[in-house]
Amino acid sequence: MTAIQTTLVLGMTADGKITAEDPKAPRDPDPIDYAHLEHEVSQADLILVGAGTIRAEGGTFTIRDPELLAGRNVRGQSPQPITCVVTRSLEISPDLPFFQQDVERWIFTTGNGLKHSSSVASLQKRADLIDLGDTELDWDRAYTLMAERGIRKVVAVGGGSLSAALLQAGRIDDWWLTIWPIIFGGTTAPSPVEGKGYLPANAPHLELIETRVIGSEVFLHYRTLRK
Ligand SMILES: NC(=O)c1ccc[n+]([C@@H]2O[C@H](COP(=O)([O-])OP(=O)(O)OC[C@H]3O[C@@H](n4cnc5c(N)ncnc54)[C@H](OP(=O)(O)O)[C@@H]3O)[C@@H](O)[C@H]2O)c1
């Protein structure tokens, strides 16, 4: 394993949903959770984000707080972390606002995606396209490449499919889960970890290492216990 620390940062409702059943339904702004996310992302050399989230939200998270930007400067980090989108298909519209944002962009994808996506030529001009496997992304190769390029701290911001892939690959060191004081309900609304799921006997276990409460919001910090 390479010496890259990976933190997953996600918010969920008190009933465990990361979006409403209708993911396009607007959500009220949440300044407390935003500040928490901004602080965590400000530590990162690279943000990992699933293609589903970039398609749904159109762009990546950027740091604006002057103190956090100054902290990055002191640590020798660029003003914004690299944003790396993860996609098998490479079916991402080059017209998304993401491609206009003032950030360095990488895309982890597959040979199959590079072969079949109709947007390869446009995406190549806007991001560093990195082939990490024929049809499935090889996370060992991804982490070796990141280490070779000087990445030490990764913050993964979801969604649930990306979390499942990173968990399955044994790459999540710690988790920040925000519990929003709200209920979305719904049978198909996604949760922090999608994928095939685990039987209880094989389920990954966590250790709680820190909690914070601000108003009605709870911030839970766990580390993944290695088997
Ligand atoms: N509450 C929160 O904190 C939070 C955080 C993030 C997102 N969200 C919400 O969650 C929703 C999106 O979640 P999601 O689970 O549908 O999407 P996601 O995890 O953001 O993206 C899923 C896509 O990522 C790619 N992907 C995932 N695992 C991969 C792997 N191992 N190798 C290669 N590519 C992989 C695939 O892209 P291709 O289909 O292109 O192959 C897959 O369809 C959005 O509504 C978003 O707003 C909420």
C-alpha cells in the first residue's frame, strides 16, 4: 500500500439518505456542513468524485475561505486541490460547468471508456485522461500513479457508488459522516455506500474516533478497522 491517506466526507439525513428520492430536488443550503466540508477538502491534494455526482451537480467543490487558502499556501499546496473524476464509461459532457472551473482536472477511466466515449477528443483538451484498466478501474494502479505524482492526501466526496468502490478496494482510512437533522425517506434514495453491499459476517467495521455537535448537526469521525 502507498502512503496516501484517504478520507471519505459525506453528509446524510437522520434516516441515512445522501440525496432525496428525486435527486434533482433542490436542498436548502447548509452553512454548517458546508464549512466542515470546506475545511476537510482544504487538507486535500486531490478530491476523488464519482461521475454520477459531477453529472448531477455540474461542478466540483472549491475552497473560498481565505484562512484555509492561506493554510494551503503555507503547506506548499496549490490554491485548489486537483479534482479527479472516476468513470468507467467516460460519458461526461464537456459542456459541464466543471470544465470551466479554475482547477486542475484528472479523469480516472478505462480503456473501454476511451475507446467508446463520443467525447474523448473534447475531454482530452480539458482534463488529464488516465487509463487504469480495460473495463474495470485498477485501484492499485490508481494509488501508485497518485503517489508517483506526489499526492499524499485524498478526500473522496462520494457519491455512494464511488464510496462502495473505494471501500471494496480497502482504500478508505477514515470517514467523516455528517448527520443532517432532516428525513428524506424513500425506498430508492441512495445511502453513503451503494454497490452490492455486505453480509453482516463480512461487513467492514469502524471505530469512532471523534464526534462534534453543532446545533442539531452531528459530525462523526470514524476510522476503518483493518481485518
Ligand atoms: N450527501 C452527500 O454528501 C453527497 C455526496 C456526493 C454525492 N451526492 C449525491 O449522490 C448522487 C450520485 O451518487 P451515485 O452513487 O449515483 O454516483 P457517484 O458515486 O458519484 O458516481 C457513480 C459513477 O461513478 C463511476 N464509478 C463508480 N465506481 C467506479 C469504479 N470503481 N470504477 C470506475 N468508475 C466508477 C461510474 O461512472 P460511469 O457511469 O461514467 O462509468 C458510476 O456510474 C448525486 O445525486 C449527488 O448529488 C451526495
